[in-house]
Amino acid sequence: MSLGDKLKGALVTESSAYPARRVDDDLYDTVTNGLADAEDTSGPRLRVRPPRENDGMDASISLYETVHDPREQVIGAGRFKFVRTNAHIHSYEMVYDEGKLQFFFKPATRVDANQFERQLRKNYPNAQITQADKKFPTLDVGDHVSMARMRLKKPFYYPIKCKIAEEDFEVDPYGDITSDMVVEEDQTSTGERVLAEDCRVMVQTIFEPARDVWTKRRPYGLNVTEAAAHIKKGELTGNMLRGFEIRDPGSKRTRAAKIIDKLHGAKGYYLTIRVVAISPHKEIAERRCNTVANDFEKYYNSFTEQGLEPVAIDPEEVPRHIREVAARTHNISWNQRVKFGPGGEAVLQPVSALGSIAHVPNEDINTPGVDWAKQQTGPGIPAESRQQDDVDRPETVAEPEDDDDEVASFGEEAHDTQETGASDSTSPFGDNRRQ
């Protein structure tokens, strides 16, 4: 080894861009407590098997338009009134676990779950919707967890690449994201073989409806029409010696201003997007989190120059974030919501952006292992027919009227069966239990 290599080895240490944290007893209990909070305070976790042929992003945008409800409450009267919101916080999740890529919604309440189910059936005909028994990807003491979150590159009123931003996707960004989630076989840098079940990946989008003031006025928004007019103005360039001149804003800024102006009156959501990679191999967890997180740069809008920027979650911060992931919530403080500055850390975007980030995909993605709806093989087979890997649970399975068992809806009919109070002995992490 040369002297230069020795010095380099002594002074430079390699570290992962997304460092993982080992799961000990405390971290395991943190996740378990978060899951218990979710079960106590939110609705059922809906597992969605989409048909290969569906409207993809357009269907998801329609879903989020309908379920948007900031739940405003006016307190006081006249000049002394103010508005308080109690918006419900929901979750959409893509999970690769046990060799299968699955899609889930976790609404805030059972009433919300009823609405989600109706809208999913409306926007995704022939989708198979059941209540998920497993609450979280497989997790064991001794595993390693690597996490990332997304933040905006520019202030919130610049939309990312989405329908309202007049820049369509040539290909579904989920093609790359899901392909990097689903790695059926891998190996470590030392050549050790890693099977599919040795790495689990979860991409979770927490979404919370924002008040309509987000495009109209401060403190919780901004008048996008005024912002667009300011962008259209030419830039003042030059100096006192050479003189000043107004530089033409150019077609790109003019286009960006037009896009921003279109946001006026649009519905918006606060978003928290996280990537979680779990593996008994520290290197594999870090690598998978890295590749999946960086795939979100596909949402960059070339006109507004807005995009999602992945940020590694420090191992010391993993317990707080993974508890929120398990509890299906986020904690956005008031000073992250007010818009006196450039927008703070909170991700606030129009409904069409949420529809592109958190959508149920279609056949445009060619990823193996996707949990598609099983095709009907003959007349008279309903879309909700039981499948081999469905789990019998009192909450979700109605009493059969004939020989064919059918899954009950999550509407009012399902409440009668829930009253049985049958216990669930299955681990929230699946068959792998804590030793």
C-alpha cells in the first residue's frame, strides 16, 4: 500500500448516505407502541389489489379530490372570529415484503374508511379491497432500519411535476420506484447472497387536507395570483456605473407564473413522505433506502424547477420517525405551517401532486411481484371473491349465505361482525415474532 493510500485510509472514512440503525428491544417496542396507537385511534388498514387496467394517477386524483375535508370550525363572530381545523390524517403505503409488492390505505377513522372504500371502488372498478391483517412490514430485533424523507426544493407554491403543472410524465415514476423496491435477489459487498425476504421496503405518504387559504392569503398560505404576477415581472439587472435595465422574464418564468396562477382555489394537502428499508444486513438496508429515495427526483418539474429532495434520517432520529410511520401520523408544528418565509419544512402541494406521488399504479409498470387483482376466470365471479392468501377475520368476513365466501364491505354491514370482539393472535409484523 502506498503512502498516499495509507494517509487516505487514516483521514477518510466511508459512511453511508442513509445510515441505518440496528433494531434493539427499545426500537422494537417503539414500533409496537406506534402500531397500538394507530389501532386505537384510526380506521382499518385497507389492502387494495388493483386491476392491471385502471386510470392510474387520474383515478387517484379523483379519489383525493373527493375525500379532501379540512374539517373547519368557526369560533367567535365578526372581527373576533377565527377558524380552527381538525383535519383527519390518512396514509397511503406501498410495501414490499415477503416477495410481494402491495398497496394499502390507512384512513383516520372507520367512517373515513367507508368513504375511501366507496371511492376506490368507483375510481378503480374491479379492484379487490380487503382489510389487512398485517399492520407493518416484518421486523425483528437484530434487523437494521434505514430511513429517508422528502422535502421541497423551492417554496410550496411551486408545484412538482403533476397534472396541474402542465408537464405530463412520459412514464410512470412508479416504474423506477417499484423496480428498486422489488429486488428479488441481491448480494453484499463481500459476496454474501441476500434473498428477497431479507429486505423489506415501505414507501409511506401521510396526507392531511389543508384549508383553501393555502393559495389565497397568509399566514397559512399565499396569494398565488400575486406571486405569479411578481414572477412575470422582468428582473432588474445592472449597476450604477453601467445603468440598470429590466431583463425580459423569458418564456420559462412566464410558463411557471401561468402554472402557479392556476393553483388559485385548488385543494391542497400537507404531505410527509418517508422511505423505510429493513434488513438483517445493514449494507442492504442502506443501499435500498438510497436507491428508492433518489428515485423521487423523477418528480422534478422543469418549468417551475420544483422537486422532491430526499433527506437521510439520522439514526438518532429513527425512533421518532419510525413511531410516526407505525402510528400513521405526522407532527407538523404551527411554525412549519405559517408562510411568512419561504415555506418552511412542511411539504404543501396541490391535490394533483398528491395523486402523482401516492397513486395506485396500473399496467404501465412492469415490476414483478405486484399484487394485482386476480383475473376473473368465468361468469358470476365477483371482484371481491376470496383468494388463497386472504385471512379470515371477524371484522371483514361476512357470514356466507352459500358455499362461496365473500368479503364484506367496510360499510355499515361490517359493524355487526366487529362487535364479536374476537381476539387477533397474529403478530402485527406477520409470522416472524420477537424471540
